[in-house]
Amino acid sequence: MMEMSDTSSNASEGEPLSLKATRYFDLIGNTPLIDLTSLANPKTEGVKLYAKAEFLNPGFSIKDRIARNILDQAEAAGVLKPGMTIVAASSGNTGAATAMLCAMRGYRCIITTNKKCSEEKQNSIKAYGAELVVSPDGVAPDSPDHYMNIPAKLMSEQPDKFFDINQYDNLKNPEGHYKTLGPEIWSQTMGTVTHFLAAASTGGTVSGTGKYLKEKNPAVKIIMPDPVGSIFKEYFETGKVGTAEKFLVEGVGKDSIPGALDINTVDGVIPVTDNDAFKMCHRMARREGILAGGSSGLNVHAAVTLANQLEEPGVIVTILCDTGIKYLSKVFNPVYLASKGIDVSLEDAPTTSATLTSTKTSKMSKGIASESILLDEGAPVKRTKINA
């Protein structure tokens, strides 16, 4: 008879083997870096395009990083105490991340959003047990009924009962990316990253990650793709706060300037249309098997545009912010797309005619002058020069 070996003990030391497992919340961060160079057509050898797969976080988006950091810091400081209710204004992903972490930590949770938030994101927030408040369309940014202002109203009425995530103005937001996303990118690229692209809503990703990368290498360029209709492009170019127009991409772009955004970290802005963002989502799904959300499509479209125009070798890193499963009713819904006049057919190569704005007012960035160069299709693009 064959004698079975005892696999429950260590043969050499006689100690029980320990099963290696982790809690779900410990899986936040350390996302893989994916090679997307195949989506681009660089004219210069040595150009690489990578993306951080942030949809592999437990809450399926990049916002897990900031929600965890904000809650950790608040608990450590004694500002957030057992029995309090956590409130968060969100276009969806921070709401889901906050609701998930509240479920894990035993807090009651209220999330405020607007009607633009996809049905999938709204349902995921409620699935975690959070209360969801959806504000009506057309509310002015300074109205107390605007979804971004409702948490502050609750805080003013009962400050001892509520804790506001306040992702738009809380500097623990960019700090979360400075402490995690920036170091991960630097390590995974072995310090070779030359360009980092991330669209902004709160500005936390581009500001915190950009700050870290520039501290490691001041030559790293920080580029902020922006939906056409958002006010960030005009603010970057002139320092003026304009009026936003409607756009479809969720989770990026804004109608006001958040306190978490450090515009001086940004070296350039690439405007991207809804059509180009959504078409890139379909291109990634059909060519790479990556089902990602609209903001991911926006980021990758801008990154491909940049990759195709670089005059010298470079390592571009961008962000796949969340999963496309959150947008099956919109980005990947033919009926919805047709109703909005969006064409995601892939017969033609992706456009590279976006304008990269890399100028700032002298007040915002001293010592920078600009010159115009031309993209292949004739669109002007700005390139910075640093005056000695």
C-alpha cells in the first residue's frame, strides 16, 4: 500500500503550513501595467504606450485609492468615529468606492449624484447598502441642491453626525495617488516614464501622481485630457473659469474648479470629443479585449494621439479608470449611442487631430513660452519651451 505524505505539516520543521489569503480590502492598488502600444502608430521608434488597469481594484475603479486614504486618515485623526454617517458627492465611482468601504467598516453611507450617473453605477452604490440621492438636471453649480453641495449642507446642520468625503476639495485625495499610484508607475516603468496622462474631475489623480513623478524626474510631462465642453482647458490656458457645456463622458471634466486640482502640475491639455472617447472604448474591447469605461477611452485616445506625434522615444502611461461593465446601458448600448449621434464604427483609424495645449498664463507658469507645431493632419499643437 502506498504511504501518503502529510501535506498539513512542514516536513523539515514539523510546523503546520499556513494558507496564504487576504481580505478583499487589501487588494486596493498594485494594479498591473498593460501594454497598449498596438493601438498607436508611432512615427518614432522607441515610443511605448502603457495603461494602469485601475478597473481591477475591488470596487472596479481608481477611486478605491482615494476613498481608502481619506477614511484611513480621518479615522486616525479621530475626525471619523464609530456611529457617524459618511456622505460623499460623486459622479459614481467615488460613491461606489465609499459605499463599498463603508460596508466593510460598518458605517452608514449616503451618496449624492446627478442623473448623468449611469444606471449600473447607481445600482452598485445601492447594492453596497448605501442611500442614494440623485439631484435633478440643470442645477447651478452654486445651488444648495447641486449634488456636490448636498453633503456640505448635511454637515452644516449636524456636524457631529456626518463625515464628508469631500473628494473635490480634500487634499487627502491627491495624497492617496501620491502615496500609491505615483510610486507604482515609477516602479513598474523602472523610472523610464516620460509622459503621464490622466483626465481630471476632482484633479486628484493628475495632481497627486504628477507631483510624485515630477519629484522623481522633473522632465516627466503631465498631460490632462479633457472632454470637449469641460472648463478645464480654458482654465489651463487662461486662468479664467468659463461656462461648461454638456458632454457625455462620465467621471471626468467639470463645470467648476475643485480644490484638489493643482493646475500648475499640468504641462498640457488635450481636448477629446465624446465620439472619440467612446470609439476608443469600442476599439479597446474589439481589438484588445479590454472592456473599459468612457473616461478610459478618453485617456487612451489622448495617449494614442500623443504617441503618434512624439518626435523622439518616450514611455507614455495613462489610466484605465474603471470597467465598461458600469456603462453597458450607455457606452456599449447601440440604442443610446444612436440617440446621441455617436458613431463607434471602426472602419477608419482613430483621429489624431486633437490640439495639445501646453501653454499657461505668465501668472500661472513663469518662464514658459510656446511655439506651434503641426500634427500630421494639420491641427496645431503647442509645445512648451522653458526659458533659462
